[in-house]
Amino acid sequence: MLALGAGLLGTGAPSAVAADGTGTPPPMPTVTVPGDRMALPRDAGIVAADGSGYLSAREARHPSGTLTWIGDDGRQVENLPEARAFNGGHGLEHIEGNSYRVRHYASGRTVRFDLPAGDTVTEVFAAGRLLTLRRSATGNTLHLWEVPAGGGAPVDRPVGGVPADMGPAVYTPASDARGAAFWWKPVGGGAWRTALLDFASARLTLVPSDGFGLLEYPRLTDDKVVFMAIDEKFDVSNAYVIDRNHPERPGTRITSLDGVTDWHTEMAVVGDWLVYMKPDDAYGHEVRAVPLSGGPARTLLDRSRGVFVTAADGSLLVEGGSDAAHWAVHRVTPGADGAPATAPRVELPPLSRWEVGGFAVDQGRLLLAGEDTRSTEPYPGTRLFGSDLTLDPDGKLTATAPADRGDLGYWVPGDDSGDPGSSGYYMTCYGSCLRLTGTGEGTVAHQRHDVPEVVAASGPYTVVRQHPTRQEVRNGDTVLRTTGAQAAALWGSTLWTPGTTPGTVNAVSLPSFSPSGSLSTGAPCVPRELQVVGRWVYWSCGPGREAGVYDRTTRRALDVPRGYAQLADGYLVSQDDAARKLLITYFPGAVPDDRTGTRELAALPFVPHAPQDRRGRHWAVDRFGGPVAHLDGNGDAVVVWPRVTTSPLAVIATNAPAKLNTSANTGWKGAWHTSRPVSHWKLTLSRTGESTVLRTFTGGTARGRIAVSWDGTLNGVKAKPGTYRWTLTAQPTDRTRPVVASGVVTVHTG
């Protein structure tokens, strides 16, 4: 039995040895924020299986998108192409035009079928076999394309026994290694026909369907086939079981399946019993069994996911159990007494609320997306949780209990046309919506109805990609400028974008867009991605291509690993997909020379159907002088604080009005963004050229943003017209040198 088969795989301890052979770094302060377990059981999404593993889709009942093969030995193959149909451990994939391939998931071997233009592919297939339908002037014929036993190109075998009224399509097919079953609508009308195909003889045999309107949705075992049988009036559905070795003989109709009435009911034959899902049970999906010869039904599983999968060996697989703590992919086989018995094949441990995937660390605050653990329905919605991190002088890292910071879902406005839904509707936040980007204010930016993709964020400024070819620079909800899609980075109120010459990067100040400098990073391309943190500039030519970091202080170009990466103050974390690891690269000047280079940081746990780029989904760095957070193999959030020398605290954006009209009664509102959190701050006002402090404002911990509102009074009286100097002093949390910033405001009346 494989534990944790469809969940997260356990993680090993990070290696302390650098990839380049340099010395061992000191231990990193670490804290774990546990992920509470969900009441809803884990969904393996199993759609196909053989004796070595199973195939997982996001939605097992309606599989679409990429797939993941999960081996019983712990091996995973992610981002497999979408398949049109499954047969045991094989899948049928469309390549292009009239070309298809059959993939064996466990080995990765594929067989290609380049079909003639006149052939229409069906979803009947097996290893090295594919059934097509060919239309001609004399009627429709079936053709079994097969790879010869000795190998080589597939050959065309005409299928025998095909009636002259064969229709132009086959419906609800099911295949196994022996053959297939399906139905069709005869040319010219008449009763719909059902047949079995034997691969070895390439021959079709009709199934007698007198008294039925249709036999559909077959389930195959080695010696039996069960159909959903619909009566001639198409009013009532029952189960109908035939002998596969003698399909021409009348079968057995079963009418006592707890009110089974439609095709949504899952059924399969196990030995001499019919196993089925009890209907009218929207969530629980009790799994029951009844003898083919008649008799009372018995319960096999209290609850299930509602989908049966037939493995390559003919065994029946179903996800189920009693609750989230007792859930597994069960194998259903005949027991000692001949009745069906269940045994766990793959244990499915409880799901952590953090596994949904939304991670950010911003100004010393861990921000996580989490689901409602009490929900017993899928996709209950996600909320943002925040945990404040504290690194004590002695190196101890602590985290507060995660606090609910609000719903991540959003409202989509309607058009007020009066049509249904025109008033708007609510959208829960899942998938790409959960890619979190820290703003530098202890908060996050993420996708919403008018923001398909967040490219960069810093304080009130964001760069959002509205279309693959168009993006906007915004101040809050105000669009400052629309440009073509390009790499962009924000640091404070500075926007960085690529120049037209490979390797060049240009900076402008917001909101004016006035030029504020340029540099050459040494990149061999026009960067497709940029990140900036103080003195450090990260560039990448694209996923899997060249990447580097440029140090603006020393004007030195640094080599870094390829792969998805996030830049921090003094280090870079990158994603090594091949090794399933997170790597950390320490920069010169941030650590002693013998510690520079790249090391393993942590294991990157397997999460079924996770995006390839897992930044902001399952791991993130605090670019504002802080730590790294990642999901571990237990579904918990682990925070590690690299030992680096960070840049001095700086004010990276200032929004302090230059004028105040005391007659307007609107007051003066200033905001300052800092490169790191501060433990306390003070802002003083004095007349220019004088040292006497006339007004003082103070505050405690500020995570990136300090805000002051001045009503224009001094000692309860309106300030006299003139020029006043404001001076901000902020103390960083690590007790290093404070930052001091100053400016002037002119007070006038009228």
C-alpha cells in the first residue's frame, strides 16, 4: 500500500553543502505554520489506472486539461497532454490533423497513428490499436489499425460483422485489452444498435436489444458487460448484464438498484455481483452491491467521490471511505465468499487548507490563501490569512496564529441589461487567482475581474496584464499608462522596463514617468522578466532560458540558476523542477565570500495539477528584507529566514503633498514606503530654517507603509502661512541604523 499517494510526498532535510563546493552556512531560523485539515476528503481525480499507478485529472467525472501520472513507487509525471479517452494505463491523444497517439503512462511509450483523410477516429483503442470509421459511397465501415507483433507501422484491418446500416459515429464506447462495446444510430433510422468488438478477431457482434430503446454506457469485465438499459419509451433505466463470451444470449435485467433511473449512476460488475453508486445522494455517494442472481444489497463504502475506474487488470477502483481521515483509492474485488470486498490501494491523507495554493511573504508577514476547513462541498471559496513573523536577536523565529484577513473572491459587475445575471455575480478565487504578489505594505495583489494577471506591485502601484499583448501601469484603480506587454518591475515608485537593446533596462519615476536612469545587465536578450530589490536587478530571457542578477552597487553581473525565481535582498530562490527542489543563491556582499553560490534550500513537494510556475502559489520570498515560505510535504507552511546582510533601511517612495490650504479643511496626508518593516517611527514639523519642533507624530510597527494625517493646526490653532519642514525618522526592526527622510510643505490660506 502506498501512503500519501495522491497527496503531498514527504520532504527530506535540506542539504547544507553548496552545489559549487563552498562552505556550510549557519542554520536558518525556521518556523512552521500548520495547515488545518479539511473536512472534505482529498480528491485524487483518478481517471485511469494499471497495476503500477494511476492517472489523475482535476475533475474525474469531466477530465480536461493536463494530466498527472502517479506511480505506486512515488514517481510522478506532470503536465501530460489532455486525452480523449482512457483504457487502463493508456490514453488516446490528438496530435494534429488526423494524427493521434496512444500513450502508455507508466513507461511513457507512445504509438502514433497517422490516419487517412477519409477515416474518423473513434474513442475505441488499446495498446497498439485504434478503431476508425470510414465513410464510402456504399456505406460506413469500421477499421482496426494495429501495430504488428514484430513492430513497425500500424496496418489496417477491416472489421468483420459490421451491419450495412452502420451509422456515421459510435457512442459511449468502453475499451479494455480484449475489445470494446458501443452503440450507433443506423443509417435510414430504426432501433439503435449495440455491439461488442473483439480485437483479436477484428469482428463485431450485435447485442440483442429487443424490448429496449437503447443499451449504453457499457462497463467491461473479462467475462461480463453491464449496460445502462433504457426502455422503448425512454422513460425507465435499469442495469442489464450480458455474458461477454456469449453476447448473443439474453442478459439479466436488474431493477432494484435503489431507484437507479439515469446515466449518472456508476455501475460495474465484480464477480457475480453488480456494484453501483446509490443515487439521490449528492455528496456521500454510498457504494453498494447486489447479487446478479437477486437478493438484498449490501454497503461496501459509506461515502465515495462518485466515479468508478476500471484498471488494466479488470479490477474496479473507487475513491471512498468514512471521512477525510479515513479515505483511500479502494480496489474492489471478489472476496472469499464471492461477494465484493474493498481494500485500500492508495491511502489519501487529509487535505491541508494551504494546499489550495496561495503564498506570499511581505514586509515580515506571511500571507496564505486557505479554504474553509468545515466545508463538506468542493470549492467552498478561499480567504486570506496573515501571520506576523518575528526574528528575535538570538535568532529565534516565531509566527503569530494566522488571522483571517478577508475573502479572496470578488464581484464581477453586470451590464444592468435586465437579463439573468446582468446585475453581476460573485466569483470564488481559485487557480491563477491564487497567485499572490506582495505589495510592500504587508498585503497582496492578485487576479480579480479587471486584473487577469499581476506583473508587479509596490505600494499603490501595480503593473497588470490585461491581454497577452497589452498591460497597464496603475496607481490604485487609476490607469496611468497603457503599453504593450513587456517585462516590468516595481521598487517603490520606480518602474523598470527593458530597453530595445539586449540587456538594457530603463527606469522611470511614477506617477510622472520621468526618466531616472538606465543600466546594462549583460543579458544576451531583451529580458522577458524583471525583478528589482534595491541594488539587485534580476533578469530572465524566459522560462528555462538564461537568467542573471546585476548588482547596481558593484556593477557586477552574477550567475544564477535557470528556472522560475524570486529575488530578495541579498539572495535569490529558484525552482529546480527536475530535482523537485528549491535552490537559494547567496550574493557577494550579502554573505561572506565562502558562502556565496547556490545551495539546496528545501524539497519542492508534489502537488497534483500544480502550475509549473509555483511562485506565489506554493512558495514565495519576502523581497523586503525577510524570509522564504514554502509548502512542505505535510501540507504545512514552513518559513525559513536566510542569514544575509540586508541593505540599510531606506524610504523607497514618498507621497507627501508640497502644499496645504488650511482654508480647504482637507488636511495634509503623507505616506512613505520603506524597504523593510520598522519597529517605530516619528515625524516632526518645524519651520524651515528653525530647529524648534512644532508638531510630532509617532507610531509603532509599520510594515512598509507609514501614513500621517495633519489637520493643519499647531497647538490647536491653524498653522501660519509659510514653509514647514517635515522630518521622518524610522527605526528598523533589526535595530540597525534608522532612516531619516525630510521634505517641505508650503502652508497657505485661500
